[in-house]
Amino acid sequence: MTNAATETALKPTPWPASLVLSPARASVALYLGLIGTLACLSIGSPADVLPGAMLSFGLAWASMVDIDRFILPDVLTLGLVVAGLCFAFSNGWPALQSRSIGAAAGYGVLALIAGVYQRLRGRSGLGMGDAKLLAVGGAWLGWTALPAVLLMASVSCLVFIGSKAALRKKPMPTGPIPFGPYLAGSTWCLFLLWPGV
């Protein structure tokens, strides 16, 4: 390895390694984040634009990382939970209470399902990143939105994977599937449309 190559390999990046994406995937994440922000501008109130942009870009980036390597970085998921609770705090005690319960319940439900599956099947079936991403949904939408988030994410995942398998005339895949993009998409849609936010 040449000196220049060694210096490039050892040069620190401003991003945590878990956030690094290829230029193509990073472009898709930025494009989706921009679309989400513009949707918030056109549908939401002016007060929703800053939080909407933060949520949109965060969920888009997390989705691309999950598609790329089946992980949901803590710096994004936990950062979005904290941001959601901070915005809830500015809306008063009832909003903070609902969203705190939502964050705890969102994580707890999927962590419990993952633990039961692991015990019954002897292998991991659901990552803790997915549980943290559902906690994001709870922190931004409140606990009453969690069933809708899970239902939308599950149905959209089944429809997409089933359609893809049917078009390719292959059986449904049995390997790992990144569930983060479906949770992120349903969280974002409900952020724009959920009446309790």
C-alpha cells in the first residue's frame, strides 16, 4: 500500500462509521428527506417544518443504512427518540406523557416479540434496531399511533415482498428482510396525517 493510500485509509471521517453510505444510497436518502420536508411544508403547519425535516432526513438515512447492511444506527434511532421527546416537551405535559409512553411501549413491544422468537426458534428474527425505530414512532406520534404504525409497516412489507416474489416467479424469501424502511415510511406518513400529533 502506498503512503497516500495508507493516509486515505486512516483518515478519520466526520461521520460515525455506522452512518456511512455509498454516494448512490446517500443521494437517495437525501432525495427522500427533501421530498418529506416539502410534503411537510405543503401539508403541515409552519411549526411542523423544522421537526418534520429532522424526522424526514433521519428516517430516510436510517432506511438506507438498513437496506445497505441490516442495521439501524443508534445515533439515528436514539437521536430521533430524544428529538421527538424534546418537541413533545414544547407542546406541553400531555404530549410529553403520551410520547414518553409511546417510546417505551414501542421499544418494549418489539423487544418482547424478538425475545420470544429467539427463545422459541433459537435464532434472531427481529433486530433491536427495529424496536428502537418503533420507539421513534412512539416518541413522535404518541402511544395511540403505535398499532397503526405496526399495521402499516407489516402490510406494506408483505405487499412489497410478495409482489416482488410474484413478478420474479419465485417463492417468498426466507432470509433477512430490512424492516426499518417500512417502519420509517409508516411513521412518516402518520406524522403527516395522524390527528393526535
